[in-house]
Amino acid sequence: MEPIIREARPEDRPFIEEIARLTWDGEDYLARVFDEWLEDGNFYVLELDGKVIGTAKLTFLPGKVGWMEGLRVHPGYRGRGYGKMLHGFLLELGERLARERKIEALEFTTDFLNKHTISMAQKTGFHIKAKFFNFGAKVGDFEPEEPEKIEPGMEDLTLGTIPVGWRFVKRSEEALEWIRKNADFYDLNGLRFLVSKKGTTFTPLDVGLATLKAMLPAMAWVARERGSEEFKVMLPSGVKPLLPGIKRLGLFLWDETEEPNVLVFRKKLI
């Protein structure tokens, strides 16, 4: 039978859990967001012979952006063009939504080593919008200190492109309202950072070495409260000259790279 792409259904859960278990050494978030994505809509699966072998999701973000995420192919079916098929499906969906004036651009993020995805993006009209470093950290390397949860204002959005977990939004009043619904803001002695409501990927709103050093114990506290022994810190590419100092603070890059390891792609549709 020919593969089909259709909307995800509740009975697809076992297939999604299997794909997640076999992706990123079992650390894939797909199974954890399954119910949320079903409710949100625009969540699709690739079915072959009655089995779900791939997934793709389009999420509406501020600024009329269609955010492409959750593109997965079961390891047993990779190398057969199914990833390209899902990518193409999201492109067609985005173009239809653009004609309906619901979005104006498509965006997504990927790791800098994902050469196949980067090549596919460039061939289909995407360009790199922003670059970030995604650092890892261990809660046990810090003395956790409890921060104060706060209600953010526009003055707190100090970055032009703001990471909220693995989604990235452009600074605006609309983005502020979206961030308030999807992230928590914290303050520690006047230093502020945000973290997505369900994750442990943090965005400092001041990226100097001294301020980052002061905020890390508070990030460790939040991560520990969420039941995690590790957390991530997303920093803009401009911190590259500070890499030696950042690493001395206890942060690490898995690939030991000196270049930004997170790429944000954009394709303008209108």
C-alpha cells in the first residue's frame, strides 16, 4: 500500500510512544506532548500498512508564523524518502494557510549537525534566521537557590528572537502575551530568566558571564523542582567570544563545538 498522511488520532499513541522510545536514546519529548498536540490540532502522522511510521506538527506562533516541529520517522523506515514527504506536506499546508491569510511564514529549528534537514531546508527556500548555543548543565553542580516567579513586561524581553524551550518567537506585544501563557519568568536579585512551563530549557534575559553565574543556581532550583537532574541553557550566537568563561561556569556542549549548535530556519510565504 502507498503511505498516507492523515491527522493524528488517540489510537495512534502506541506508535508514537515507540517512535519516541527509539529517538534520541529514548529522550524524545513526542510521547509527553501527544495529548496536548492532539488537542491543539495540525498534528499529522504518516501511516504505512496500518502502522504509524512518522509524525509532523504545525503550530501557530505570534507574528503569523507556522512553526514546523515533531517531524519524525521511525528508525526502521528511514532513508526511504518519508522525511522528505512529511516536510513537503508541511510546506503545502503552510502555503494553503498563507493563501487563507492565517500565516505569513514557516519556521523551524534543527541541530547544526543535522545535515540532511539543513540541505532539505535550503533546497526548499528556507534561510537561517538565527543561531543559538544550547548548553547542558547538571543540577548537582550548583547550590540551588529559589528565585521569585514574576509577571513579565515588554522591558523583560531583551532579545530580538526569544527561545521558549525549542520554539523561537520574535519580540512583540503579541509574543509577550504568548510567552506569558507558555513560559514562567523568574527573578533572582534583579536578574531574570524564562523557562517553558513544562520543560527545563532556560533562556537568560541577560547573557553576561557574571549575571549568568548568578542565575545558574536559580535555574538549578527550578529544574530540581520539576524533577530533573539536568537542564539546558539557550544563549544567542553572540556569546561565542565568552565560550571559555561559560564552560568554566559548569555549562557544556555535547558536541564540543565552537559554533552555534541550534539553527532557526525561516521561509517567507507572503
